[in-house]
Amino acid sequence: MSTSTSGTHQEEAAQLEALGYKSTYSRSMSLWGNIALGFTYLSPLVAIYALFAVAVSTGGPPSIWWIVIVGGGQLLVALVFGEIVSQFPIAGGLYPWARRLWGKRYAWIFSWIYVWAMIVTITSVIEFSTGYATEIFGVEYNPLTQLLFAVGILVLALVLNLFGTRTMSIIARIGLAAELVGVVGVGLYLLIFQRHNDWSVFFDTFGKGDGGNYIGTAFVAAALVGLFMFYGFEACGDVAEEVKDAARRVPRAMYLTIFVGGVSALFSFAGYVMAAPNLAGIVNGDDMNPIPGILESALGPIGAKIFLAVAVLAFISCTLSLQAAASRLIQSKARDGMLPASKWLAKLTPRTQVPRNALLVASIIPIILTIVIYVLPDSLVPITQFAVLGIYVSFQSVVLASLVQRFRGWKPAGPFHLGVWGLIINILALVYGIWAIIWMLQPGATGNWVVDWATWLGLGVVLVAGVLYMLIARPAGKSNAPAGDAIAVANMMRAKAAAK
């Protein structure tokens, strides 16, 4: 290790100690490794493959514009997060940010929701991957094969994560390459060489909409494709203690993840719409798994198989990134004594320096949920909606806390800051997030009240369980870690900078 690198590591260890923590993770993740982690978690390929048919059958081809709308809204959130992580480059992301901005109890309850939302997201991603995995192996797609492939991919991702941060970073970069080939490369190929439809289809509602009210009904109902896609950038902050020069690099990785992910998703979505031989059939809901057919039509049977293999690799990489982010959040809470079995969950393996026990939790619970979906297949979409809702509620808890602190005089003191635009961006991010939450709380219309109200039920169960644990076990009272000190830390950082 060079003297300059050693000095940088010592400086970061000293900064972390000043924030109340000892440096225990290995800082072996580069900027590109951090971007790859966030990108493979956000995974435009996974989102497009999971929800392309749902979006087009709900809102028609114009549902593509949700990628632009939600991407813009989440970019505002990413910029707010960037200022926070730049001042607090601490592992665990949303939990320590909310803790330092507001307080222990506030951070505990919203990060509790976030943990469950991330775990459920792992389940959703795995479930959506199984149809493509069975297609590659020529296995009949049914509830049993769906369950077996889901469990197999979860176990594979867990094993890869247990090899350590460096391995995770390498797999994430491979996943990033697969994503770019899958969403940009194939998307461009379809747009240039395999167009069966005209560009005007992106403004053609295909008769969707109730009584001619397309915007207020069909278009709004298709928002899930964008909402499901544009989170994952916060994972760049979950591993902040494993990133070199985290205060500068993590904010950059977060907003670059949004930019690259959004552009990639637009190419991919547009390519599949333009190359669909029977677009009307997809819009009418006659084909709810159209992508393999579009690929075979454009690339031939062998080309389609190869590309589906690339897609499954992207799903595996996304799962690995999700497990990694969830485990760091769990470990971050546990080292503060804020969870049941905190000592066990807080442990890092001596050799690889990963939170093995937290990784096990982030893998075993999704396996249990895949069994639930096997028993209740109709629960997959509501489970996905709960995952997205939980993520957005958690995001907005940090956005709100940041805004409150700004009104109290907080001026972010990290090397990344928005200056005079910070307050405006913070307000716009909160407005956008509140709209998204209201949208996701709309009940379904299947006629099965459990499925239709699953997002409410899921959020209610998680929230009630969290509040009860917080009141009975009183984890906040057992934790001596710093909290509610954003203004004091910012003032201290500015004083140190002035002294130099």
C-alpha cells in the first residue's frame, strides 16, 4: 500500500472515529465498484423485464414516460441524500442519516420499515427472474419450478456475498456490464434494426382510459414501472465505510446511478415496444411475458437464449447487491444495539469482514416469502407494491428530516453540497415523494380484499410490530451512539476546515 493511500485510509478512519465509530470494514471498493453496486441494485433491466408487460397492458406505450418522470423525482432525492452522506459517510445509509438528522426513535422505526422493504424487494426480484431462468434451461414454468429457481438464486447470491467486499464489487461490475449490454446494446439494436412499430406509438393510448380520461386512469395506474425502478442508488451509501474517499465518491455514485439507469431503461423499454410484432396483443393483456418472444423474433432462438442468460446474470447481480445493502443496514442498527440479537447480527467475519449473520437474515426471510408466494401466487404484485411503498416511506423520512434540520439552521458541511439550491431541491424532493406514496396507497381492484389492500396490510403489520418492539424492548434507550447532532457536527467540520 502506498504512503498516500495509507494516509487517506488513516484520515477516513479518524473522520469515522470523530463521528462515533471505529473503522472495521475493509475500504476496498472503488468509485466504479460503488456505482456498479447502486446500478445493479437499481437494475433497469430487472425493472423492465419484471414490469414491461404490466406497464404496457395498463397504460399502453406512453407508460415509458414514467421512466422520465420518476427518474427526475428520484434524482432530487439522490441529491438530498448526497449532501447527507457527504457529511455522514457511515455504513447503513438511511438509518444513520435519519438518526443523526432527527433522533434514535425516528431512525429506528423508519429504518425498520426500510429493512423489511429491502427484504421484500429481494423476494420480488428473485420471483421475476425465475421465468427467464426456466426459459434458458427449457424447464416448464410452474409454481414449483418458480420456487426452486428462486431459492437456488438466493443461495447462490448469499454464497458470493460471503466471499467479501472485493468479490461483491467484482460481481457487481460484471452485473453492470451485463446490464449495459442487455439494456443499452440490445435496446439500440432493436430500435435500429428490428422496428415493427412507429415512434408515434409512444403517444398512442390504444384506447386505454376510463371514459376518455387516459391521464387520470390508465397512465397514472402504470406508474409502478418507474417507481419500482428508481431506487437502489441509496445502496451506494449503505456501504460507505467500504468505499475509498466516501464523502466525495458516494454522492457522485448515487446521482450517476440515476442518470445511467434512466438512459439505459429508456433504450430498453423503447426497443421492446418498437420491436414487438404484436404490440396490440401486449397492450390488451394477451401476452403477459412478451420479452422472450420479442427477443426470439429479433435475435433467433440461440440469440434469445444468450441474451436471456445475460438477463439472468443481471438478476443475480441485483440480488447480490440487495443482500449486501440490506445486511449493512441490519449490521449498522445492530452495532448500535437497536435490534433483537444485536450482538449476533453486528458481528463481522474476521477474514472477509462481512456481516455474515446479517446476510443470513437477508437471505432466509426472502426464502420464506418465496414459499408464501408459492402458496398464494396472486400475492406477488401486491408484495412488490409493498416493497416499493416501504422504500419510498423510508426515503421520505430522511428527506423530511433533512428539511426540518435546514429550517433549524443546518448547512451540510461535507465536500458535496448543493449550496443555495439545497433548500429548493429538498422541498421538491419531499413533494414528489409524498405524491408517490399517495399513489402506492391506492387499493387494487381484483375483488380479493387481502390482495387489493396488501400494501396497507403489509405496511400496517410492519409498522405495528416495529412500534410494539420499540415500546417494549426500548432499543433507543440502550443505545449510546450519537443522534440528532447534524448541526453540531456540521459546525465542528467547518471549524476544523477553518483552522487548517
